[in-house]
Amino acid sequence: MTTTATALTTDEAAARLDELTVIDVRTPGEYATGHLPGAHNIPLDRLGEAVPALRDAAERAGLLMVCASGNRSAQACAALAEQGIAAATLTGGTNGWVQQGLEVRRPEGADGARPVWAMERQVRLAAGSLVLTGLLAGRRWPAARLLSAGVAGGLVFSALTDTCGMARVLAKLPYNRAGATDLSATLADLKG
């Protein structure tokens, strides 16, 4: 059974925030830089572990999936729809939320933490750096151009499949895991 995901604007989500269960699918490092009030952090790469708890939470209240821009939360909604769980995505993500001047919260002790770049920005930096390295090294060692070709192929595949292997790898780096939330405690809280 599949369910169609809906999208809520920042205004719609802000008006209904008290009646929604908000799930932030960004990395713990991104989540620590600021999230919607009451949001639970379940990184996209761990969403599968959370399906039973999310099913329980969806039976009590609507689910709102959130990320930086709306791309990962749309992927989360699609994955949940495959499990028969209805969820909405926040149009524009936390970036749009902040642009509207709406409140964001940070975990305790995160105020002095160095902000983590959004995953899309990290991917652009990594991909661009690898392509440039391949091109520059290719002047001396022609085979190094294959690095640039491999990254280009990966970007095309990413666009066609709406997935990103590089983001999955980057999400495992220590600065994206900083202040990792206790997923077990989050899931227990969602089971209510």
C-alpha cells in the first residue's frame, strides 16, 4: 500500500505545528545548527530503523518530514509511503523556515558549536574538489582524468535516480555525526 505525500508551506506548517509530529531527517550535525521546535532527529540513512515508531506516531498525529531544503524530506516521505505511512514534507525545508523568520531551536550545549554546512553544500564542495583535482592531476598523469569522469557519472546517476551516494558517505563523517542523538530514545518517545 502506498500513500501520496503532501507538501506544507512554512505558513501552513507553523499554523499546525502543535498538531504535527516533526521529524528532521538531516544529519545530527546539521540538526544541531537549528531545527523546528519539537522536531525529532532521525537521519535519512537510519529511517528504516524508525518505521515501526513512525507508524505509531502517524496514527496519533500527522507526520511532517523536514530537511534543509526539502529534497531529503521528500525522499523520506516516499520511503514511508512505500510502507503505507502518510507524511508531509516542508516546502523549502529549514532554510525556508528560517527565511520566514520563524523560531528554530538548538540542542543544549550546541550554541557555541561550529555550524555544519548543509549536506547539499558539502556535496557540491566534495564533487567540485574531486573534479578539479582530477583535471589538474590529469595534466601530469592523464589517467587521473578518470576521477573527474567518475564524479561526473555519479552526478548524472544521482540526478536520474534522485539519490546521492556521496551524501551518504559524507553523512558518516565525524562532523556530521557530532552531537548524535540517541535514536533509541527518540524512537521510544515516538512510540509514546
